[in-house]
Amino acid sequence: MHAFFAIIAFFATLIGAVFGIGGGVIIKPAMEAVSGLHLAHINALSGVTVLCMAAVSLTRYLKYGDKLSTQLFCLSLGAAAGGFLGKYLFDLMKLVMTEAHAKVLQYAMLILLLSAALLKGKFRSFHIQNKSALFFVGLFMGTLSAFLGIGGGPINLLVIHIVFGLDAKQAAVYSVVVILCSQLATTALTSATGGYAGLDMLHPLAVMVPAAIAGGLIGPKLHVKWELMRFERYYSYLLWALIILNVYNIAHILRVV
């Protein structure tokens, strides 16, 4: 089973590094489909894996000469705060819902986000400069990402496009920064509050972290190589594949229940 975890982690973080979607949006439904692990366990493994990918891929993007605006750090600060809030809401959800209902809710929300990301071109860009506004936008992004356990996902690219008016390739690099901040906050909170207690983290992460590092190193190379049109075409294919995977998982859960 750990070999499957390594394969999932590598391809998820490779794709996540290329498109700036973190990788959790792939890891969660893929591990749900093959592992049968509990939701909290999958979220924890996904979070640490995505954190490693984001740290590695950001260093690569900076090495390639990508520049980051000061406004991005306001967004990232809000995302870090949102990581704490999203983790709190996730823990609250586990108390008031069954495991199956929580999974269905998360996958249904993911399908809505993926569908919205497909319609990115329909949304107007506002080029927001106000630091307080950017903080609260980041708070929303970080909360949603941590609650869903996806480490960012396509919601980042959509919001960054709206906020900064960037094309998809530029937004992907910005998204990696936001993912790093929100996931760092979520991972720190989970660790400090004993959220990893009772979970077998060491053995899966022993194969998933090296795979995430490899994905974080290779992904930026493809990102730089692909022209914008090719990038956006592949991104749309990815979104459709993820929608289908999440629909399958919901159908599987409802059939079992």
C-alpha cells in the first residue's frame, strides 16, 4: 500500500507544483479511492506532503527569477490565519457529523470549487491593492483550504486571478506561496494540539515526503517550459479529471452507506 502512497504523492505534488494547486486536491480523493483511511488521517498525510512540496517548489521558482509582490504577503498572512480557522472548523465538523457525511460534504464542496475554476475566464479581475482587503481574501482562501484539507487547490488560482488580474501561469507561482503559509499554519496547529496522536504518520510519510520533494523539484521545470495556452489546456483537463474522481468517491460512499 505504501508504494501506492508514494505514487499518489509524487504525481499529485508534481501536478500541484506545475499548476499551483498544492496537490491535496488530488491526494485526498485518490487516497480515499485506494486506501480506506479515515478522513483525519488522509487530511494529516495530505497536509504534510503538500507542505514539503510547496517549500521545495517555491525555492525553485525563486531560483528561476519569479518576483513576488508585497501585496502577496498580505494575502499569505491572511491565508496563514485562515489555516488555523479552517482546522478548527474541520475538527468541529468531525464532532457534529458522521465520517461518511463529512466526506460527502467535502467532496461536494470540491466539485463546486473545481467547476468554478473551469469558469475562471467569466470572472472579472479587480486588481485589489488594499492590504486589509487582501488579508481577508487570504483568510477566506486559507480557511477553505484547511477545512477541505487540500492545501490550496484551484480556489487559489481563481481568487488570485480575480484579486491580482494575473494569467494562470503567474497565478500558479503566487498560489504556491499562499499554500506554503496556510499549510504551515495548519500543520503547526495540528502538531501543537496533538492532532497526529494515534495516527500512523511515520511509515506513510517516509515514502510520501521524498516523493513530494521530487514533485516539487520537477514541477517548476515543466511550468517554465510550457507556454500559457498549453498550460491552460492541460489545467482544464486536470479539473475535469478531478471532478469525475470526486463524483466517483461520493457515489462510492453513498453506496457503502
